[in-house]
Amino acid sequence: MSPERGGARTSGERTRRRLSTEERREQLLSVGARLFAQDPYDDVWIEQVAEIAGVSRGLLYHYFPTKRDFFAAVVRRESSRMLRLTAAVPGVPVRDQLATGLETFLEYVASHAEGFRAFHRAEAAGDPTVRTVYREGLAAHEAQIMAALAADPQLVGRLPEPAALRLAVRGWLAFLVAVCLDWLDEPELTRAQVRDLCARALLGALAV
């Protein structure tokens, strides 16, 4: 029986595993993160995403009805991932967790540079819905850090009053993002040096 007529596959045939709904969605978001990290929001076309992912535009629109929905999903995914990776252990002093937490965060930044860049490009997007999703993500990070500080038994009675604390944390997050983006572009410092720099900046901002 010849290969062409029988059940054997020819050399030009390849077995393709059908992706599950979640796997396909993750694939599309990964492609989107790469494109949005490279180019401004207005310069990314949904057709590019479909072509790179090897799917039809119809399938992509089945998952994400508009480009706004698609970019918002990219931003939400990265925000959720960062929150999950940097969650503090309740009741453990922040100073004891800071180095490990920053090490985990910097590993994420290095391993998911495209997603990190895409997340922080959202503020510059012209779409108000995308900017809202981005700002909600930042607010969640800010709240997570403030909750960890408030739960630190070593900082009871030593933290600034709430408004000043919020500004300090917000300013430190802006510093952290700027340092990480610069580090990705020009990695002149080691990860340990960046980690220690950011740790000192937070403790200095809190004056603890």
C-alpha cells in the first residue's frame, strides 16, 4: 500500500493538536502582548494578530469582539499575573519579604518583557476603556502593597498617615516601573542590583 493511498502520512503532513478554548485565548493574548509592546495602540491591526496566530479574523473576533476588548484583555492578564506573583504573606514583616518579592517580580519582568511593556503602554492608548483597565490594575497593585504594609506587625504606629502612605506607594510604583523598563532596554545593572535599589527606594519612601 502506497503512503499516498494508505494510512501513513506523507512527509509534507504534520499532526496538529486542536487547541482548547483557553489555550487559543492564551495564544492570542501572547501575540497581542508582543505586538502592543512593539508598537503604539493605533498601529496594531487585528489582522496582524490573526495572521501571526494562524487563525481567521472571524475566530479572533469570536474571542474578542473589538480591538479595544482585545487590548483590555492583554492588560488584565498582565495585571492579574503581577498581582498573583507579588502577593505578600499576611503577618510576615514586609522588610523580610521585600527582597524575595522583588526577586520574583523582576523574574516576571525578565521572562514576560513583552507583556510588561504592553501593560505599561496602555496609559498612552487613546481608548478610554483601555486606560481605565490599566488604571484599575495599578490601583489593585497599590492596594495590595498598602494592605501588606498595614498588616506588618513591625510597622504598627510607624507608617505615615493614609494619604501620605498612598502617595508614597504610588510614587514608588512609578519608580519601580521606570527602573524596570529602563533595565529591560539597557541591562547595565544586575538583577540583584536592581532589586536592592528598588527595596531601598521603598523603605526610604516610607522612612521606616
